[in-house]
Amino acid sequence: MLKGKFVVIGVTGGIAAHRALDLTSTLVKAGAEVHVIMTRGAREFVGPLAFEALSGNRVHVDTFSAPPGWRYPHLELARRADIALVVPATANIMAKMAYGMADDLLTTSILAMTCPIVVCPAMNVYMYRNDIVQENIKRLRKLGFILMEPGVGRQACGDEGPGRLAAVEDIVNMIKKVLMPECDLAGSRVLVTAGGTREPIDPVRYISNRSSGKMGYALAEAAVNRGAVVHLVTAPTCLEPPDGAKIYYVNTAIEMFREVMNLYREVDVVVKAAAVSDYRPKTVSDQKIKKSDSGLVLELEKNTDILYELGKQKTHQILVGFAAETEDLIKNARQKLAKKNLDFLVANDVTQPGAGFGTDTNIAKLIFPGGRIESLPMMDKLELADRIWDEVVKLRHGKTK
Ligand code: PMT
């Protein structure tokens, strides 16, 4: 997600300096080119070698020693940076930044930077609450620096309160928000289901449906692109799973139910694009059922309606369902919307050419509680996925206000 982005991390001397290692590793994994500047104090806590190993770049410590090809390290770092972070930011570095001091490589670089600079304070709670520190924080905000709230809790020194370094995940989300404003799902944890479940009859046969998984995979891909943490629970498909999503492979409706329920509490949004079999064979033969001269009667029993269960147990989550219909699209969709306690529903008439199962496109109507209907033209499934996430983002803003 951060491919091609040049990130400068200024590490200063606090016990949280070692957590900048995690951050470096996460940003490198996300594709960023990471350059670390360490102050003298930071090097008392962590050795530069650890940052060099993780970033793949020489650590910058000295204003007067430039890597080959660089004339002035502070100006090169400032010119190249898409974003800079101060992690952890001590009371000392914030005071220096607030008043424009430039007595080492980090402070001179910061003065020369025109990119956004994110400051992540970490210090003892009493130092953090000190009026001088709070004044400096206010001043930094006024000057355009982005200040992250520190975490609250037990500190390394044993004191309790605000002053812990913000979580690495939150810092990364902030970077995504700043660098990619289109990352409007950054910080959201979403669960998408895809594909058609397979209900076994015997070891070689099953009951399923025509779902290819394309709609669900498009939803997962679009959500990853918009910065969400994505869990994709998928029935069998022939598709490559989208990069960046956590994948849970299932076969049957029962397996899908289990995975979805396990994840439900920890997600903010569920979009159920999967075509779940409503019925399964009551008994599954251990052996391949032999052909006989007479017909074969299969007794089916009902599967749990996963979405209905999610609707019943909904607490904070936004729930989006699909309805695949062959007749009375709106009427049936409205019934499902109400019965399953959904925030909105994506209805597709699967008899229409270019809609529904297996196609790369879909034609959908978004049905909302209260009666609003938005009819969308035929569009690529990835485009429809983005339209669905647009609605989710609006709802999330409404909910978090
Ligand atoms: O996978 P593709 O080939 O791209 O096709 C896309 C699609 C047609 C599968 C997709 O657009 C779609 O409509 N998915 C929902 C299909 C479906 O099962 O619809 P339904 O009307 O039977 O179910 C309504 C909703 O309840 C769905 O969100 C479904 O996931 C959910 N459900 C249904 C039954 C069940 N036992 N548990 C459920 O959770």
C-alpha cells in the first residue's frame, strides 16, 4: 500500500524507541522506503544496526556524514520524504521542534521538511501532563504538525496514565490517512464472505450454486485498497485471493457460520456476498452412492441463516447483505433487509444479462431501511464494490460522530 513512498522515521531517546523497530518493519512490509534518523539519546536505547537490518538502509546519525551521492543529509532526507514521523517523540524533541532549534540531524532535517510530519509523544505521565509539554504540543499542532494521542496505561517506570507510545497499527493508519486520503476505511476491520458453499452428499458429490466468488473477492480487494483490515471467509472458488486480506477457507455453510461467528465481535463491518446453501443433505454417505435402476431421493435439512444470526447479535457492526433474486426483486429484498436487521442490502436480479453469478459485472439496487432505493447501472464488480464501501463509509461517519 505504501509502495514508492519515502518515509523518514526520527527516533529519539525514550524507552519506546524499540517500538519504532516494529513500525519500521511494518512500513517496509507495506512497500515503503524507510530511512531512520537516530538521535544520540535513541542510540542509548537501541543500536542502529537493528534499524539498518529492518529498513535495508543505513541509519542516519550525523549531520556531517552523507551517504554516497548525497551532499547534505538533512536536505536530501527533507527533499525525498513523503512523510516524516517522530517515534517516540520525547519532551525534549518536541520543545526543540516547537521553537525551531536545529542542533542535530533530526532537528535540522525537520526544519527543512515540507512534507507532513507526524509526532508520536511517549514519556512518563507526569512529564506528559506538565504544562510546558502541553503548551509545546499545542504550539506544534498550531504549526501544522500532526500530533498522535499517546496510549494510556501502565508505563515502563510503573506509573499509570497517558504517555505510552500510540499503537503501531494506529500510527500506520494515520500514515495511510495522510498519504492516501482515499484510504477512507483505514482503521476499519471488515469481514467479507464470498463464493458458494458446498454441501456434501457423498465423498464425490455436493450441492452448491453458481457463485464464482467474484463479487466477494472484488469487495475484499476494494476494502484492502481503501485501507481496511480485511477478513475474507470464502467458499471454494477458482480465484486468486486478493493481496493484503486475511483468508479463511471453508466448504460448507456450517463451516462458514463458525468462521464468521468467531470473527464477528472483532469486526466493524460485515458484507455477506456469499451464496450460502439454504439446505444440506440430512445424511452424508461415507461411500460414493451407487447408481441404481430406481431414482434417488435426498432428504435435506435447513442450514442456519448466518446473516439472520448476525442481525440478531448485532452490537456495533454495520451489516450489509445481498439478495440474489429471480422475481419480485424489491419486495423480496425489502423482506430480507428487515428480517435480517441489515443496514442496507444489495439486490441483484440474477436473471439479467451482466448481473449476478459468474459475470465480471453486476447490476444492483441498494435498498435502505426507510424505503430509499438506489438503482445502479451495469458496472464492473470492483466498481460496485467501491459503491458499496462508499455507503459503508457514510454510515461509519454517521455512527462515529
Ligand atoms: O460470486 P459471483 O459469481 O460473483 O456472484 C455474485 C452473487 C450473485 C453470489 C452475489 O451478487 C449475491 O447476490 N450474493 C448473495 C447470494 C444469496 O445467497 O442470496 P440470498 O438471497 O439467498 O441470501 C440473502 C443474504 O443472506 C445473502 O447475503 C447471503 O449471504 C445470506 N445468507 C443466506 C443463506 C444462509 N443460510 N445464510 C446467509 O448468511
